[in-house]
Amino acid sequence: MYVEPVEWTFENVGGEEDDHCKLMDLTASLAQRHLELVINLPMRSGGARRVSSFLTHGYRTRRLAVDYSVPLVTDVKCAKLLVEAILRIGRHSPKVKPHIDCITSRRTIRIPGLIDVHVHLREPGASYKEDFATGTAAALAGGFTMVCVMPNTQPAVIDKATLIVVKEIAKKNARCDYALFMGGTEKNFNEIPDLSSLVAGLKLYLNDTFTTLKMNDITMWGKHFEHWPLNVPLCVHAESKTCAAAILVACLHNRPVHICHVSLREEIELIKAAKLKGLPITCEVTPHHLFFTQQDLTWLGQQMGQVRPMLATEDDQNALWENLQVIDCFASDHAPHTKEEKRSDKPPPGFPGLETMLPLFLTAVNDGRLTLDDVVNRLYYNPKKIFNLPDQPNTYVEIDMETEWKVVEDNLFTKCKWSPFGGRTMKGSVCRVVLRGEVAYVDGQVLVPPGFGFDLRELQLRQPFQAPKDSHNSSLEGGRSTPMFGKTKELTVLCNPSDPFEFSAAEFGGDIQDGRASMSPMIGRPSSRVNRSSLSPTITGSHNPLNLLATASILSPPVPGSTLMSLANGPSTQTSTMHFTSPARNLGPAVNPNIVKTLVGHHVLKVDSFTKDQLHCIFNLAQNYRFAVSKDRPLDHILRGKIMASIFYEASTRTSCSFAAAAQRLGAQVIYMDETSSSAKKGESLEDTMVVMSGYSDVVVLRHPKPGAVGKAAAKCRKPIINAGDGVGEHPTQALLDIFTIREEIGTVNGLTVTFVGDLKHGRTVHSLARLLTLYKVHLRYVSPSGLEMPKDVRDFVASKGVQQTLYTTLNEALRDTDVLYVTRIQQERFTSAEEYNQACGQFVITPQIMSRAKLRMIVMHPLPRVFEISPEFDTDPRAAYFRQAESGMYVRMALLAIIMGRCGAKV
């Protein structure tokens, strides 16, 4: 570090020429960042001249340092300490992290920018109570960087015209990001679906509250449930028996529904029962229903305590706390009214809550009633998934868990300036909020101006539409695509292609019928990926959100030159489909020839031999083959004239048949041999058999009950051998198809939590998969009966790759955060006695009841065959991926055969 001491002389302080010259040099140095730190100590007040009588060089130096954002030290003690520190560290780098701008003794935690999915901002029509500027300021002060705004304004948001009005108001005044809800009426069920891509969701008011939108006719509910797009949330205000009716209507129309502000025991238990049945129901609960009961009206007052749903009994409150695992989201239901209105003879219902919700939950965390994960899951991760909301880059909230403070109503940012929690002592506060890299709130001050917030749905629609690429490289690892198996599909806009858990309507499964996707009873079921390069889209339809840009002035103009612009300016008709055609094509860059060369003619014995690039080549080719098969496109020219030898010394159904099907689809012929009908019964050695069979074939697929036997056979075989399983050793092709299935179902492998359940000691599939998963950033969990744990050599290998592993004794502990549940059977053939086998059986059985504790967006896999470890009742759950997993095995083995035999460059 170079330090140059400079002493200013003041003999010519009044000399304009000298003064100008020196200051110009200093200005240039600071402006051009030639100086990285300025230490300048002000003159003392004593001396021959009064400092205030002129501007010194020192003052100007300090002023320029501040103007050009150059670090400045003016205190002599700080300067001495800094120089002493520089002297001590010498030429070494400082041990502090350079991105830390301060260190405090407070217990500060950083969490994501939170989401409140239920907010009333009263604008237009009642801005004297709240408006977008004050309401979003309150949101930032409460730790929320994203709010979803309800439609019961004056006028209500029920059509294109009112939506345009509110969007313009929000665009000018919102300080944090936002999305607007559309309100349902008994007449607009045909009109508003066209606007679905522009809003957070549809809100139906089925009970009395502060609105003119109440719907009494249950047949009109059904119209909205039928017409509203499946991939956009539909939320209902439904209390007590109305809640049951709403769930019934949702079930009849086979669609998901979100229940707002649940408050009663009968409601939460009904929702719990519906979830156990696999119905796609989600719900939210407000803080005032968790922390207030009817007894609190004695001090709140009947007028001030009016809210909808009304405050419930202590028994109802206890039911909410007892069923926290059923509650998907916390929401403030921020509904501000003035004190004068609340104290009137007809007080409007509602509490302000944006600024007190997070502190209330932090206090509950400190009291041990919640964990911080409970709070973050229900205020960020779950709302983000349920409402299909995009990421906010470089956005976070810093919270202090230990500071105790009282709610002072005069200090609130909400315009109504009161809170039912006024005067309450909280433990835990918001210190700082950073939104898209800008400090939006810090220590009681909102720093961003009105208009800083973005409309999240507009941002999503402005993203240029791109057809999925052939290549499945790392940049697409988090992306998602939807299957196009020769069917007509409804076009939807993916909110964030980089988020592996985002979903679109086409991903619910099923075909499009009457412009709507028929779906299984699950929100956002993961779907298979299909390669769709070189697609030629013909886009039509008023339901297409991109066509809407041509007729509505709601959005700002699309980015010039983008696909969105060309679609917006194109013609629009009245049908709602996108037709795709895909001509035959060469694989091109999907398969890197340099990487393929490393696999051609080689044995496939262990998963350790694969690199991530090789996996991508195999998976890309498998995707192409899947697409071709779905289009009934012939592939039998690829391996025509080749012969595969299928040699199984152990029973097999899926592996044997999928290899045979793979070879035959590619045009190869298959010769079979097993132990019962071969010369092995006469005593022929495995090595001799391999030498003979390699003379008849071009590739050999071998399964043997002894670990290491396939490796010994490969040493004698002149043709490539593919290990189809060697006892309790490895099963590399099963591991390949397992990872391919995870990518197809979820969209990525990185960042997932994979839980292995069952016989991990003898299960060769889990041995290979655990080893192969070390190529990705994953967290592995193991759940097994006593004595059937994952072998130590596998765990040591995984640990050597830096992958996190955790052992659990019960499935319930591991299930909650699991993304992939990989179940294996208890292998009776590996036990020495029936008693030992029976003792290990039945400890972990996957049932719909058990899976009610799991995430909605996860998958259950099984290498098959299953015995009792997965209940057949679970087969209809969209998370049950094991039969789709078995089908994926054929495509992966097709790709592997084509690559090993050097035929992967043929046209598809």
C-alpha cells in the first residue's frame, strides 16, 4: 500500500492563481479515482486566523472527497488507528471481508425480500385512508419487497378499463414491487380470462366484507372456476360453510384454489382433509387471527375490533396453531381505515398490518412458538410458488432478532396512523431492506421514491419469448419446458425460466380441451421436458397473453426488436392455441462430437467414469429421441445392421425390456441369453461366455449377481459392455435414467434435496445414484431400517466430493424439505433368513397420508419393482413419478447405445 503524506501550506491562501491551480489538480485526481482514501484533519479553532473567515484547502479537499465518493477520514484518533492497523498487517490482505461495510454486536440475520399476497391499498377511491405511496412504504418498513393488491377499490378492478387505471396509479406511486388482483363479478367471467397474464390472480368474494363484489349465485362461482386459466391463482374469500362449498366447486372443476384468511377450526380441518385427499388446495392465515381472539374485543372495542373474517374463539385460534403444517402462507390482509371511521356507528372491517406482521412472527420465533424457517417459508417460498412470482435479483431484508421495541402509532408509515397492536412490545425488527441492489429502507427511513416499484406481471410479459433450444447445457439447467406430444397446447408465459419450481398451465398434464388444460388434482405438477428446437409456431388466440398487447394499452411498449414486439403487432384471431411443427433435423450442437468420442466403443461399468459434459450429451440425445418417438418418427435407421447381446444372469423386467426396446427402436437386433438356458449350467465361465458373445454382437448388456463380475467380464470382452447391475454393487444406467427423470420432472438437479428411503445397504441403484449426484450441488438424506444404512464406502465417496449428507431415523423428519424422494424395496433375496427380512419390512411405507406432509412440488421415484413400500393409492398423485421414470429409461438407453456404437450423428 503506497502512502503519500502531504502538508498544505497557507502562505498564499488568498492567492487566486495558486489556489486555482492546486484545486484543479486535486479535483482531477479525485474525479479520476487516482486517490482511493483521503485522510484530512481539520484545523483547530485556535490560531492566528479564524477558520470561518475563509475556505481552506483542507475544507475543499474534504468537500471534494465527499462529492466524488472517495473514503475520507477526518478524526485524528481514527487516523492513528488506521495507520497502526496498516503497519501491523504489513503487505498481507486484511482478514475482514471487503463486502462488509460495518460490524455490529446485534444478532442480525439476512432473509429474502418477503411477499404479502393479501393487501388493500384503497386507491383509487379512498386514498385518504391509504394510497400506493404510503402503503408500499409501510410494506418496505415491514420487510416486504413484493405485495399483491386486492381489487375491492372504488371503482373495483373488474375489467380492462379499471385495470388500466389502477396500473397507471401504481406505476407512478408504488415504492416496492407489486401485482394486482382482478375481481370477479357475476357478469365478467367471459371477459377477464384474457387479462389473466397481467394480474396476480382472480379474487372472488363469496361472503360479506368491505366490498361491492360479493357473489351470491353459486352457479356464477362455477363459471369463474371453469373459465379462469389454471396456471393463474384463483383466490376466494370463503368463510365457514362457504369454504366447504368453494372447495367442492374447485373439485368439480378439477382446478386449484387458494382460500384467503382462514380463521375457524372447521375451515382449517376441512382444508387439511382436502389436502390429505390430494386436492390442490392452498390457504393463508392472518396475524390478527393467530394473535387475537374474541376476548380481545374487551380492550380493542367492538368498533375498532371489526374485521372480516371476525375474530374467532380461543379454540379456533388454537386450531390454527395446531395445524401450522397445513397453512401455506401468512398474509397481513392489510385493510386500513381511519380512526374516525372505525369509531363510527357503522365501522368498516379491517386492520392495518403490513408493518407489524413480521415483528409479530419474529417475537413468536423468540418465544419458541415458531422457527424462522416457518416464517420465511410462509412469507416467501410458498407465496412465490403458489402465485408464480418471479425472482427479485439482489433483494434481501436484514432483521435484528434481539431488539425489543414498542409499536408507536405515530411512527407508522401507513396513512391511517393506527394499529390494533399499538403499544405492544415486540422482540425482533427490520433493520434494512435492499430492493434490486438499492437500499429501500434502513433504520426507520424509507429511501426509495414513489414509482420505484415494478409491476411484476409486466416485467414477466416483457421478457422476450424464446423457443427452447436443442442443447441442454448448464445455462438451461434451471429452465422448464412443457411436453408437446403432437397435441395442440395452450400458450402460457413462463414467469421465470430460471426458477426450477415455476410452472405453467401446460405443465398440469393432460390435453387441452375446449381451450383449457385438464389436470390432475395437484397444483403445478412437474412435467416432462421435450426437445423442441426448430419449432415453427403459429400463434393465434385472444387468450394468448402476447396477443393482448396488440389491443390493450395496459403495458408499456414492448422492447423494440424482441419477439414480443413482433407478436404484439401481429394479427389476432379468436382461437386460443399455438400449433407447433418440427421438421426432421440433425442434432447439431446438442451433442458435442469431442465429448462423444470419449464414450464411443467404451465399457460402461461404473458411474465414476462419467463427467457432467458426458451426461449432458446423453440427456440431450435422449430428449431428441423422446421427441421423435412422441411424433411417431422412425428411428430404425440409426443402428440398422447392429446387434445387441442381452445377457442376464439375474431376473429383470424393466432393465432387460427397456434395453431391448431401445435397441429395436433404433433398428438393432437383439440376441438373448440367460443362465437357465446357456452353457453356464454346464460349467462355462463368465469370461468364456463373454468372449463368445462378443463375437456375435456389437455391444453386450450384462447383469450378474456378483459384485465386480461385470468388470472381470469386460477385461475379456472385445466389444463394449454395459453394466446392467452387478449384485449389490452398481447399476450405472439406472443412475443415468434417474438423473434424467429428475431433470425432466423438476427442471434441474442443482440445489435439490434428495432423500433415499429403504434398503440402502443392498440397493445398487442408490449406490450409483448417490455417486453420480456428486456432479451436482445437492443435499443427500438417508432414511433406512437399522442395519440397512448406506454403505460407508458410498458415504465416504460422497463426502470426498463435498456434498452434504444427513442421516435420519424417521421419514417425517426428512420429508418436509425433500424435493426428490427416492424409495427402494427391501430386497428379500439379499437376506439370509426370513426373520431378518420381516423385521426390516414395513417401517417406511409411502401413503397419501404420509405425503400430505411433503411439498406440493416434489417427486417420488422408485427403481421398481415395488412390493409394499409405496401404496397403490398414491399412484394417482401427480408427484408419483416412478412409472414415468421407467419410461425415461428407454430413451436414456437409446442414447447410450447410439453413442457407444458411434451412431449418434444420424438425423432424427
